Amino acid sequence: MTIEIETNSKEETIELGKKISKFLFPGSVITLNGDLGAGKTTITKGIGKGLGIEEEINSPTFNILKCYFNDKLNLFHIDAYRLEDVSDEGKNIGLEEVIEGNGVAIIEWPQFIEEMIPFSSMNIEIHSLGDNKRQLIFSSLSPKYYALMESIGGKRSA
């Protein structure tokens, strides 16, 4: 299933993230694709707020992984960008345990660790349309995410 939606401000993108959070479950895996500055961390901030995380969520670029713990669901925010030229052996830093764990794993730049991404994940592709407007394309082959995707509205595509 694929759904397209547009947001017109950072605030709308954060609100969309909050809406998404209501449908997440232990073991949820969301991959985020988009250019630098597209809004990957902004949507993650909204998801975190919706999960009740009070800490400021920012990009884990230099850390690769940031963990946010709370009572509802833990959030594991992975930025795999720095793993682009790392061998498979070098990528063995425990990310699989986080991705396959009981929290929500959100992965920026997933193409650099695609061998670790489960088939039952959801992808959000984000495109900047200028002036804080964003096009978000949600896609998943897993029925686990269909209710989430239908709830956000937007245009269903083939």
C-alpha cells in the first residue's frame, strides 16, 4: 500500500508524526528516505512527542543511534549515513538488537544498512516542496501498517 500526503509547515509535519505514533507497536520499524533537510528528524520529533517523550529529539548523525526511553514505547533513532562505506563486519555494532527489539526503530539513510531492515517495515519518503512544505510518501507491504496509513488520509496510489 502507498499513501501520499503533503504538509505545509514544520508544525503540520510534527502533528503528522504524533498521529503516526498512535498506531505504533513494539517492534515497529520505520525507514525515512529524503535529502538532507527534507524533514526526517522533524517527523521523528512528532513521533517522539506522540509517544510521550519529553527529551528534545535531534539528529543522531554523529552518534549513529540515540535512545529515548519512556513508559509507552522506547524510541530508537538511527542515522545510518556514517555507515555508508563501512564493511558488513564494521556494521556489527548492535543495531540489529535495536531494530528487532521491543521499541520503535526509526532509521534515517536505511540504504546503508538495508540488510538489517526487516521486510515488515514501513518507509516514509520525504520531499521538500519549498517553504517548509513537504510531500510524504508512505509505503509498506506489511498489513501491520495499513491502519496507520489509512488513518493519515492523503491520496492512495498504486
